[in-house]
Amino acid sequence: MTRPVDYSYLANRVTSGQVQGFKIWAQNRPEYASGSMTGQIVALIIGLVFLGIVTFFTVVGTVAIVGTATSQGYPVALLGLIVPLIAIGLLGLAIWGTARFAGSNKRWERWFRLEGFARSNQLQFSPLDANPQYPGAIFSSGSNRAAYDHLRSTSGRFLDYGNYRYVTSNGKSSTTHTWGFLALQLDRSLPHIVLDSLANNGIFGSSLSTYDKNQVLSLEGDFDKYFTLYCPAQYERDALYVFTPDLMALCIDNVAPFDVEIIDQWMFVYSARPFDMMQPYVHHRLLSIVETVGAKTLRQTARYSDERIGNFAANVVAPPGQRLKRKFPVWAIVMLVVLLGSILLVPAIAILAAFASVLGQ
């Protein structure tokens, strides 16, 4: 996007009338209906849970008060205590309704601003799209996958950036994972290459995925202080063809806090935390990444061809270079061993105790 970016919809003040008019227009569009329905369902569940808790304690308190007041002959005092309990319940319901209404208005204002920003910059905004079909690492994990609050290009090279979430479950509880992402379509099919940012790694290592360490390629200069580069075995020369010193410098300057993945004909940039799409500087930074790292990657790979295929027109990568090999993380193995040990420990102690008792007799 070489043309100037118009940030007025994100920066200027909006009126309630503008938001209400947009809401009327948007409610007939399926993408907004699905996005708002999700929020309404969540709010309804929270409200019902809260109301259930208030009702439970009201009933329990009433029963206790009735017992006490009846035994002591204080029916007037009973009424005086029940009324505050009912008032507390109604107050809680009013607070929940107000918060829900305020949250809904805030959501619609956000969508109004992002819709206006998109139209002003020849982009298309979508509040929610289920299960985006991208080959990147984060897009194949968990369930209930959805891109949300994201913008796509409407002409020229395909670009998509915004936020993404999915849910993982261990059977007893579930966790929602949220990411910021940028997807840029490339011209040539490339080997699977991952730049794992050292800045966003946690105590268990990479926030992105776990790849076999035999696929790590060390690059010159200070690059290894910012990223760990993974490429398939026997594709080291191909990775060096792509990541020239000038592209490495652009990566350090522009995407050091993020993970970068090149796979098939895509370049993905991942943030371990969702993007605040209401902030102009977020859009400026992401679009700058496209203009610097993305543009240089396109130029650098314009003539790339996998020599194992030997046909430039085929525009494919041989199977050994299409996907990195993953490994089961060491910390997960340790946790599994600890879990199995704790499960087996109790019956083992019981068996030993029974055996000792028999011997004692």
C-alpha cells in the first residue's frame, strides 16, 4: 500500500447517531450478524450465571431468615430482611444489563470505525470469519477457529491482517488462544521457513511451535540475537538465497517482536498478543512491514525455483522442503511423566501397604 493511509475514522470523534445508523445498516449483513451473535451469546451466559448465583444466595438467605424469624416470632423482621435481598438481586441485574448495553455500544463503535477505515483505504473489514483456510502454523490448532476484526485487500496483492483465536481443551477445561496476524500472498512457492522471535518466547520456549533443532540455520551478524531460523534439511542454501543480509536487516528493524513464517506461497507475521485494531500506529506498523519486509521478500524470491524440481514454470517445492519437522516438546514429556507418576503412585502405595500387612501377619 504505497498510497497515503487515511486514519481519520480511527482518530476522529464519532457520534451516537453515526453508530446507530451504522448498526441499522450492518445488522442485515451476515458477517455482522454472526459477529454480534457471538457477543450476545457470551453476554447472555454471563448474565444467566450471575442471576443464578444471586437467586441461589437469595433463596438460601431467605430460608435461613424464615427459620430464625419464625422460631423467634419476628415476622416483621423477616420482611425487612427479604426486601434488601431482592433489592440486591435487582441491582445486580440492572448492573449487568447496563454493562451489556455499554459493551454492545462499544463493540458497534469499534466496528463502525474499522469499517470506515477499511473503505477509506480500499480494504474490506470483517468482524468475524470462521476457520480461515491458511496453511500457517497457528491456523491448524484447536477448534472454534476464527479470524476477527481483520482487514483484507480488495485489489492487487492479497493482504489480510487482524486477529485470530482458537480453543484448546484438555477434557476438563478449555483455553482460548488469541493472536495477531498478517498474511501476505507471495508469487513463488518457497520452502517452509520459520523465524522464531526470541523476544516473545516464554519459559517453555517458542510461543509459536516446536521444531526439530536439527533444522536450525545460523546466520551471520546479529541476526541470531533476534531470531532462530528453521529450514528443512538440505534447504539451507535456499534459505540463504531468500534471507540475504539486507532482508535480515529489515527483519531486525521491523519484525523483531514477531514470529515470521514462510510456507507455500505465503508469508505470515504472528504476534503472541492480539493487535489493538483501534490504534492507528498498529495499522501503520503492519502496513510498513508489508512495504519493507514483504516487498523485499517478493523481490528476492521473484526468480526462486527449487532445483530439485528443475522446472521454474511448475512453481512448486519438492516434498522434503514443504514442511518443517516438529518434535514433541521436552516440557510436555516431563509433565506427562509427572502426571502418570502421580496417578500410579497412590495404587502403588496401597499395594505395598497391603503386601507389608500380609508379611506382618
